[in-house]
Amino acid sequence: MADSWATPRDEPGQRTDSPAGPGADLHLDLPPGGGTGVRVALIRALRDAVRTGRLAPGTRLPSSRSLATDLGIARNTVADAYGELVAEGWLTARQGSGTRVAERVVPPEPAPPRTPPPAAVAATRPTYDLRPGEPDVSAFPRAAWLSAARRALIAAPNDAFGYGHPAGRPELRRILADYLARARGVRAAPERIVVCAGFVQGLALLSRVREKAGHREVAVESYGLDVHWNVMRGAGLRTVPLPVDQQGARTAELDRSAGLRTVLLSPAHQFPIGVPLDPDRRAAVVDWASRVGGLVLEDDYDGEFRYDRQPVGALQGLDPEHVVYLGTASKSLAPALRLAWMVVPDHLMDDLLALKRTGEWESGRLDQLTLAEFIDSGAYDRHVRGMRMRYRRRRDQLVAALAERAPRVRVTGIAAGLHAVLQLPPGTEQSVVRGAAWQGLALEGLSRYRYRDEQGQERQQEPGEPGPGPGGQPDALVFAYGTAPDHAFTGALEALCRVLP
């Protein structure tokens, strides 16, 4: 069977005010050659396209002349096929309006029987999902973003619609350089910024570059996200856990591994413990990187949201040649944008861009222009300030509710970010997580984020090693107060208090 495309052409006497022009493009499967079989095949193909919904009611078809030309058949064959389908009620034809699909409901093809989900599955679906990872996406600034998109699209140069440079649009890189210097203390020229489709993509690119350079070992915090560890392992790196306590990662222990040259840290607000990296440890990791020719990958996932004091500046500002800064719009705006950025030392740029050219590593160019306009107009700063106030109110509600309803539970890691760590009595974490599920509340225990190796084996705490909580207490919940919309937060807080000790 030969595939043929039918494209619309004007025919005398036909109106062309349809949104789709004088007719719709058609993809029809017809046998090669001519003969009486072509007429039957054309009728069958058009009828099937209408029946299956591929041609929607009201769709205007090409004129008989243009369809015949595109299919390489006689015009009378098309006219006869149209006439028969009009007689059967599949199509309509009116003078001055051309031939269209009839305005009627066509019963769909019968679908195979589907097994309904078990009642138990529906019953366990959480009423409140407060696992960390997302901001309050209901607060996305749709109107302001739409206005920025409209302005960006009107002003976009023609080359913005092409493939472009692998580092990203120059407009966004220039504006990010100014914003990051002002808001996060990052030292960056636009030429050192690379735009990527989310933090994980940036981490994957950097991991491949490090593996190619022969640096196949990377230190990671002993509490963090397994998706990050797995991405680096997938690029050929071996992960080594770096212990975490109430002062952040113990960076002095980087020298314990002679071949180590790369470390991934979240220094402004360790995830999930929620503490900033101690100043002495910040200095120690920068000194280590400079001394051994190493590289620090700085995950600044929620640096804009600090409540009780001035924001902790980016580690990158201490040594731009040995620290890669990674930021993202996933927490400040929404994960759906798939926009993140890296500020990269000069000596890595060529290798990074060469790798980025090899595949589909690009973010949408128009979204990049929209974000540039959104930041440049001041809308981004206004949105972040508004969300900072909203999240702080929720955090304060959480602290007040626990002080009244669950005084044995201590709240930590609340100076910044979108989540809090609730320290529990020893041995109660799993029972509280199960109790929360019965209350329709999806929560994660702190143990969910404890380091595990490639075989899934959990890292055991060394004798005398301080734990992540006060007094080494590891039992805790990670409560994402930034995730739920405002109208649901009070109910989520009430459900939480019912299950806490």
C-alpha cells in the first residue's frame, strides 16, 4: 500500500475562511495505480478516518481537484467517492462551503474491556501528598508568565526558532548572570553559563565529562536523593558517602580517599537535613578542591527561600574555577518548565558543550526567552518574595501546631527551604509513616534518604559518628510544608498531628 498526502488547494467557488484554510491535510493509505479498486479503497479510507475520529466533525476536506492531483488519480474518482459518502451521511456538501465531515457523533471503535482498579488501591491514594520534591504548583504565576511569553515571542529574533547554541539563549544567560550575582553571590559571566533541562540533566552532563576525564569517583552526602546517585552511577562514576551531621557534610574527610576529585554538595541548605554547611567546612572543601585539582558540584536547589536571616551565599563565589554552581526554576516556579542552569569553570566549557551537542540535551528556546523576560521585568523577584512569605506562614503554622499538639517532636532545618525535619522518639519513624498513610497523608521518613550503595545496601553509621539529628538521633520525618496548596494545608497539618507521638 502506498502512503499519500493530500494537501488543500483553492477551487473556484469555495470559501477559504475556515481556520484550517480551504481544506485539511489528509494522510490516506491507497493502493498504487488506478482502476476501480482505487475508488473503493478511497471510500474505505475516508470512512475509517471519520469513524476513528481522525477526521473530526466539521473538518473541511480538500477539493476533489486538489485531492485527485495529490493522490495521482482521476478527479471523477474522488468526486464519486465524496458523493457516495455524502449519500451515506458521513460527509456533507453545500454550495460555497465545500465538502466537510458531517456534524454528528460517530460511535468509537469498541475498546477492549478494562479491569477496574482494586478498591484497596483507590482507598490508599493519599489525600495529602507532602513528600518533598515540588513547590506549591497551584501558585504558578500564570498571568504574569503568559504576559512575559507574549512579549518574548513578539521580540524574539528569527534565529530563536532554530536549533541555536548548546549553551542556551544568550538573552537568558546574560540576565541569569546579573540575577545570580545579585541574589546568590555567584561570580559568572554569561559565557560561563549553560542552560539545561533540569538539575538532573546538568548532573548527568557533568558526570559524563568527569568520567571521560578519568575522574571516576565522586563523594556524595550520606543523606540525599538516590536519583542523583543513580544518575552519576549511570555515567560510570562510583559514589562514596560523606557523613553528614548538624554542621552539614564533614568535608575534612574528603582527603581519606586518595583518588577522589569530585564532590556533590548542597551547602546552602543540605537536603534533607536542612542545615547550612558550617563556614569552616565551606573553607575546607574549597581548599581541598584547589589543592588536589578537584571539582565541587554545588546543588543550590532552594537558595531563594530563606526566612530567619540573610541568605547563605553560593559556595561558588569562593572559588569559581573549582566549583560548578547548579540552580533551577523547579522550586522557585515549577518543575514542568524543565529549566536549570550551570555556572561552569572555563576549563570545563569545551568538553561540556561538545557533549551537549551530541544529543537532545536542549531546553525549549521560547521558554528560555520567556524566563529571561520574566526575570528582567521584575516579575520573578515579585513571585519569589510572595512565595517566601507564603511558605514562611506555613512553616510558622507547623511550628505552632507541633508545640501545642506534639511537644515531644522537635522541628529542625526550618531556617530555609520548603520542608522541615521532625525529630521523633527513637524507634518510632516507621510506625508514624504507616499511621500517616492511614490518615491519608503521604510522608517520607528520614531513612528514605539515607545513602545506599549500588546493591541497595544502607550505609551504617560509624562508631562515635554524630548523626543527622540532635544527639545523633536518626528517627525523623521529612515534612514538605511547601507542596500543598493553601486551602489544603490546614487539613494536612491536622492529619499530621493525629499521628505524631
